[in-house]
Amino acid sequence: MATPAVGCRVRIIKDYATVRYVGPVSGQEGTWVGVEWDDVSRGKHDGSTGGVRYFDCKSGCPTAGSFVRIERVNFGVSVLEALRARYNNETAEYGAEVNEDELYVHTSRKRRVKVQLVGEEKISQKQRQIHTLESARLVGLDISTVGDPGELSGAVPALNELDVTGNLVAFWSFAEQVATALPRLAVLNLSENKLTMPTPGSGSLTSLPGLRALVLNDCGVTWREVLRLAPSLPSLQELHLCGNPIPTLEAPQPAGAAAEAAEAAGPAVAEQPEATVANGSEVGAEAAAAAAAAAAAAAAADVEAGARRLAALFPNLQVLTLEEVGLGGWASLALLARLPRLTRLHLAGNTRIAHIAYPGLPPPPPQQQQQQPAPGPADAEAAAAAASGEEAVAGGNKAAGEAAAVAGGMAEQAGEGAGSSGGDGGEPPAAPPFAALSALYLGGCGIGDWASVNELDRFPVLKELRLSGNPVLQSSKTGGRFEVIGRVSGVASLNGAEVRPRERRDSELRYLQHIAAEMEAAAGDEAQRAAVRALHPRLRHLMATHGAVL
């Protein structure tokens, strides 16, 4: 057999490891394989034995390494070998045995239906099963290589989806080779394979223009490595990165001369003007405020530039999954705000996302600025009706009527005017941040304040939202559903359940009653009432909509 490559993945009985050394060991006969075990307690040393260091363990654990005779090591099989074993029903997932007299086909709902075949019919059906295969799930079958590209292409010419989760794939070059051999391949799942990714000096990457969905869950990849892959994935629409170490998102570096200039200049640091004290502390305070404003503007400009560079790398990305990646917070997610086609963002399980802030990038176009519309004549009539405490209650909503007197007083105090919604006839304004994002999944994060929920109403086309498992809802006596619906105007699905028009109306009325109670508690204290209004930015809009009902 050919000498296995250092870095390749292997299985030894039931345990998995990475090859760190292949060769002789002093005092021993034959060829030995030095491995670093996935289970670091499985080994005996750290790559050093008998006073000689043969390799280093990347984990740094003193018991992660072992030497194993090469004959005992399973170096894996090719994709085609696994395909034949799996779809000729010789081997099931994770190597389980299959009755060779039974053939299974997969329904559209992924259920297996047994087909009984005999004799020549069975053989020919098995052959057709592989040749016409469009989707292959080869989970846990010890795949380590692509094998002969021509043979693979001839065997499965129609294959467009390939799942090799939990195998022995070790290098990104596997993806390049398999996608080149299978020109129709559009979906590739490499999850649960410990991948060694290309480094900056490892040469150019093979372009994979046909790949539309890439799944790299639990592969140990970093965000920088993802950015390095991006130019070779020009058609990518879905990218799944669950369970990888991604504590923050970084902006791509500027290309070409701009990158060289940025590297030569070093990290950008905003100059801090010296605060003059010639005219006393007031001048110094003004200078400090100006410096802080300049620094904030520079930081915002850097984020905007980085977001646009990221958008250029992923112009077609529609779905991004970053669940349970250890994100340190929301701030770096502003880099995603300019992805022009991003419709679904999965962030569940990032417990350090404790607060959400809509990016302070260019403002929405005028037609989007309608969260707090200026009151018109009809709204004034509604507010007047509310102020008088009238019980014009549609559908017999007695409770809403009882809150009318207090709520009516809120109408004229809910804020002065809204921004102009007209244009000047010039160029159309820039698209707002997250212009296409319609689904945001935040289940099991650490969001603990209603101000973050208010921010979600600023996402211009958000329709589907998941917030279950966050402290802000767990601490609510009512579960918080009605309040989320009241605060986020466009949500049509919350935590997997549809928000129907009747529920929206009832939730908004209940939310108004909740605000009314807070305002009543603050009666006579204008500062406290102003604070209540600030906590409920949709108040003016809701009063304009439901004032007549109240």
C-alpha cells in the first residue's frame, strides 16, 4: 500500500485519530503509525517515547498520542466503494450489515421502502440504483478518498447531492476533487469530518462554480478559513457552519494594492485630538466629545466597508447557519448586513448573544420609515375617541375599553412627529441593512431585554422569528408571545407557530393595555412616563391603528 499522508484521518477498531507520523520506531520492527486520538485519554504519550520525539500532538494533551502497527490501521475507502456498498445494500450507515436479499428505495420523506428482488432482476436493479442516483447519503462509512475521478463520474453521472457526514475526510482537496469529478454536484455535506483547510501559502484553490450548498457542521473550521474558501464558491447559496469555533466574524481584507497599503500602515487607529484647556474644562469636554464622535464614525465606516467586501465574496448567499459556534455577541454580525440575498440567518445556541442592535449603517429608504407614522386626521379622531374613554369595542373587547382613558393620554405624548417619507427626486437611497432577511432564528441565546426585541422591528422584511429559550421570554409570566407580536410589526411566524391576523390584533391590544398600566403607574412623574414611552417605540403606530378600538 502507498504510504499514508501525515494529517490523514484513520479508524482503529472503534476509535478515530489523525496520523501525525509514519515510519520506523527505535527498537521496534516494521512500520508504525503515530496517531493523535480524538479521545485524548485513549493514548499513552504526547508523541515522544524512549527519549525520542517523533511528532507533536496539536491538542497539547500528554496522553493523546500512540504508536500503532500499520496493519491495524483502517485508512478508509473511496467514495465509489462506499457508494457500491451502501446502495447495493451491502453496508448500512456506520458500517452495519445489510441483508443482501433486501433492497431499499428512499421516498421523498426519506423513509425507506423495502423491495424484494431475485436473480438477474436483483442484480440489474442494483446497478440501475447507482447509475441513476441523484442523492447519496454515505454516513459513517470510512470514506477517506475520492478514488478514480473518471470511474466515479461514470458510475454516478446524475449525482447532485452528496452527504459524507462522519467519515475519514481530512483535507479540503477532497471537496475539490469530488466536485470536479461530479459536475452536477450542487450540495455537499462534509459535517463531522475534522478538516485541514487551505492556508494562505498553500496555492490557489480550485473553483467550484456548481456548488450551491455547503455543509461544514462540526468540522473545526474557523471564519478566516471560510473567507479563504469564498472566492472558489461563486454560486454558493447555503452555508452551514454549526458547532465550529467562530467567536467573532471578521471582515475580508481589502484586495490588491489596498491590502498591501493597509498591512503596511498597520491597524487603523483614530487620531485623538488633544483637548485644549485654554478656555477651561468646557472646551476640553467638547474636544473629547468630538474625538469620540470621530472615532465612532470611523468605526462605522470600517464596518460598512467590511460588510461590502463580504457581500462581494458571497453575492448569492441566501442561508447562513452559525448555530452553537460560540459567538461572543451581536456586534460582529453587522458584517452580514450587506449580503444582498441573505434571507435566513440561524444563530441558535449562542448564549453570549445577550443584546441585539440593528446596525447603524445607512438609514432605510423613505418607504421603510413607517414604524412611527405621523398622525393624520383619522388618527387624531382615533386618539380623541381613546381619550374620551369610549367603549367602541369591536368583538366585545371590554378589557380594552377599560384601559382607554389611560391609553388616550398616551396618544399625544407618544413622540413628536416622524421622519419625512418623501424623496427629493434624486438617486434612490441605499438599501437598508439586512434588506432581504426574512427569517431570524435566535432560540437558546442569552437575550434578556425587551429593547433587543424592539430592535427586531427595524429589520425591514423580517417575517419568521424564533426566540424560545431566551431569558427575556423565560422571565415573562405570560411567556411573552403577545408582547413580541406587539413589538415586532411584521412577524408572521413566531417560534414555529403562525401569527394569524386575529392573534396579531388581540396581541397588539393586549400590549397596549400593558403599556397603559405602566403609564398609569407613572402618573404625575413626566420623566418616568417619558421613560415608559422610550421602552415602547411602536406605541404611536399602535395608537394610530387601534385608538378607535380602545
